Amino acid sequence: MIGAKTPAQLEQNLKALEAVKKITPEVKAEIDALVPFVPELSRRWPSSAYCACAR
């Protein structure tokens, strides 16, 4: 889910992926130390509804 609403926004978002290729492991480690990534399930639906939708 990228949130682009127009073809121009989609193109801009896809171009931004080029920057990701330039991130070295050292820079990624620094980013992770500053902003740890902790994935969570959406709280939008009860977990039982989520499980039914995910099947």
C-alpha cells in the first residue's frame, strides 16, 4: 500500500525506491538504532475478523 492517488504520485514513489538501493548496511544499522522497526497487526479490525480476511 503506497497511498498514491494519481499516476504522477505513483511515478514519484517508484523513483524514490532508487534511493533505497543506495543505503549501505552501515547506514541501515544507524537508522535501525534510531527508529527501530516493530511491526504490529492493524487494530482496525478485531483479530478474528482479520484472520477471516487473511485466508
